[in-house]
Amino acid sequence: MAYFKSSGFFCLFFVFIFWFLSITCTMFITNSQISTIAIYLCLAVISIVYLVLCGSNIRQRLRLHKVNLLSLFLILILSAAIRPLTGFVSLLSNMFFRDMVSSSVTSELSYGLGIVLISTALLPGIVEELIFRGIIYSGMRKADPIKGILLSSLFFGLAHMNFQQFCYAFVLGIILGVLLEATDSLYSTMLLHGVFNGTSLVLTYMMTRIPSLSGMTSEETVQVSMSSTLGTLAALLPFAVASLIISVLLIMAIAHLNGRLGYLKTWFSPRIRRTWPKEKAASASYFVAVGICVFFAAATELLMYFA
């Protein structure tokens, strides 16, 4: 029963149940947006059933606590502040891996902005936080919150099943993990995750609707821009650094408003860290799940390369 309750088991379980749902829903539902919505709803139900079977106190396990109202406003600012940082990481990853997201998002917007916001912003913001920060990270943080954030963010990034998306999702996962500790509430990470995804969709939608910007999404333009990627990265680096600094300051302010700043400061005390339980943050099952995701991402990358 202890293994069943572990984060490692749930990581491995998630990989297989996600594939099963993806294949099943795609077979019976032709509309990709409705299929995605069905997958997320099924994942939410399965996750809640899992918590019930584990005998968990759902409110405590998921940390469904109140958040300071002013900090909610700061979280909205944070969602914009982190964009230069994640954009820089995304552009950097494009030098090594193929972008499999931008073109698919643009095509999905043909279904309408409203339904895509539900399938790609609202539901991922709720369900992915329920799974990755609510269930998986809560089991890993008992040993060491820093290791827990890094390991859960690693799996969160790799669970996207492609290396380009992994890079910025990993960074976003770290920010979400720290924000969770800064507020002690999953509601805060759901808000940040949902707003971040939503604004990305709205920006893409605007680019496809405004004639002067629509050309920026074409493959020809992307290929030309790749020749000057290093120059673009050099120009964006100061903005990425400023984004990181502002984001850290915002999270500190959010932590202060929620009475958690003192707790976060203890992470940097070697004396206090020595008192943390000497437990393994991840089991063999976790690394098997990570290995499966890496294999699938590598296979996808190779297929795209030879296509």
C-alpha cells in the first residue's frame, strides 16, 4: 500500500493512463479539442479517485488553502514577468530541437479561441496542477522541497513528450513549485498556469488575425529567423535576466503577503537543511517513468527529423 501511495507509482501510472486515454479518446472523438477536454476531465476524475483510495485528506494533500487577495494580483503580474525568461529558453531550445507546438496551436485555433482556451489554458491550469504540484510534488517534498521541486518539474517537462516544450516547461515547473511554497495553496499555481497558457493563446490568435503579424507564423519566416538566432538570443538575454530578477522579487512579495517568506529563507540555511528528513525524494518507478518519457520524446524528434 505504501508503494501505491508513492509519487513514483503515480508518475508511472500517469504515463500509461495518459497514453491509454489519448489513444481511446482520439479513436472515438474526431474533434481534437473535444478529445483534449475529455482527456483532462478523465485525468481529473482518476486523480481524485486515486486520492480517495489512498485515504488522503484531499484538501490537505492538494493544499487547497486561501490565498491573500493582493497576492493574486501579483500572480497575474508574475504571469507576464516570466514570459521573457520562458521565451528566451524556448528560443534557445529551438536551436537544438524542433518546435512541435507553435504550428499545432495555430491550427487548433481554427476551432475558435473560446474552446481552445478551455482545452489548452483552463483545464491544463487546473488538472496539470492537481497532478504535478498537487499529487506528485506533495509526495516528493517530504524529504526535501528543493529536490521535490526539481524532480517534479523534470517530470512535468518531460511529460509533454517533446524536448523543445520540455525546456521551458521545466523552467515553468520550477516557478510553479516555488510559488506553491510561497502561498501554500494550489489555487495560486492553477491561476498562474492557466493565465500563462491563456495569454500565450491570445497572443498567437492575435498574430494569426492581424495581417501585418500573420506572416510571422509562417514556416518560411521561422526558417529565416533561425539564421540569426544567436543574435536574437544575445539581444534577449538582458530581458531574460531582468525577467528572472523581477520574478524572484514578485515571488518574495507574494510569500511575504502569505506569511511564508521566513519559511522560504530557511531553504538557504545549511544548518536548517541538515534537519530535513533523510528520505529518498524519488523511487525507481519515477526514473522508469522519466525514461519512458525521454524515449518517447527522442522517438518523436527522430520521426520529425526524417519526415
